[in-house]
Amino acid sequence: MSTFFEKNWFKLALGAILIAMIASFAYKLWVNSSEPDQRLTAMKQSPSFQLQDLDGKTVASADTDGKVRLVYFFYSFCPDVCLPTTFLLTQVQDELKKKELFGTKSEIISITVDPNRDTPAVLKEFGTKFESKPDPSGWMFLRGEEAKTHKLAEDFGIMVIKEKDGNFSHSNAILLVDKKGKLRNYYDASNPELDADHIVKDVVTLSKEK
């Protein structure tokens, strides 16, 4: 038995962490859905950052103040959840465009946790995989030094663990940040019941706040 744990301690520990994170996100989602008066209550101030866009320009979190933001930590080599979640965000993008909020009162920010492989060229190619391509007028793909990016994700409440094969286990959550930089909601992007309309409705609500 001891040999089994010695060989599999990493997977067991990772599994325990993932279960804890899923339980935490499930609780937040349950609160938001079951108690309307607590929906979108400010949780905390979102962490500040300075990262680079695909043209190498430095983008600070303060540069996006005044807009409602959807923040997603991902990586393009992800074998499972990142592609469908980014597809979901393209649907959000399209709906926000119809409401004339995209790029003016709202933005999508995708931050790679794998900057060593996710070069600007790779991320630009990643965007071409979708029928409705990410529009740079309101969607930024950002990258930075790996360790600092992982710390930023942690500060947002997102777990990131680098695996031996070079891939990453991470919380598959979309974060909703209001115009003043306060974290207002976590969306479990792996929840099959989550759709673009649900997210867009919340973005519209926050866009009307002063």
C-alpha cells in the first residue's frame, strides 16, 4: 500500500485539490442561483497585473478599468477544456456585439498559463480555430513570465499545477470583474448548463452600474 501512495502521491494530491476547488465553485454558483439578493455581490478587489499583448505591448489591469471584464486563464495546448470554453466566449462576444457593449463597455481577457509554448504567433493561430474569431477590438490575449502568471491566477482564485508532461491542470472558470475592478462572479465553464446568455445577462447588469 505504501508503494502505491509513493508512486501516486501527486495524482492523489491533485485530485484532492481539484475536488476542493470544484466544491468551492459549486457553492459560489449555488449561492448566486438560489439567493437572488446575493447575485453578483462584490467578493474582493481583483489583483492588478502587467502583461504583454500579442504585439508585445504592455497592458496593465488599470488600462481596462471602466469596462466589465471576463477573465479566463487558459493555454492553447490544453487537451480538453480550454478550446470549448474559448468557443463559449466567442458566443459571448457575438451577443455583446449585438448589444453594442463589446469593446466599449466590456472586454474579454484570456491569459495563458503556458507562455513558454504560447508565443504570440501560436496564440494568433489559436484564434483562427473558431468560426467567430476573437475580435481584438474587445478581446485581449495576454502573456507574461510563467511563475508570475501562475501567482496572478492564484490571486484570482484559480488553481494552476504544472504536470510532468508539460501540460497544466487548472480551474476551468471564467471570472467576472466589474468596471471598478471588483471580482463579482466565478462561472464554472465545465458546467454543461452554463451558456452565453447567462454570462451576457450579468455583463449587461454590471455595465449599467455607475
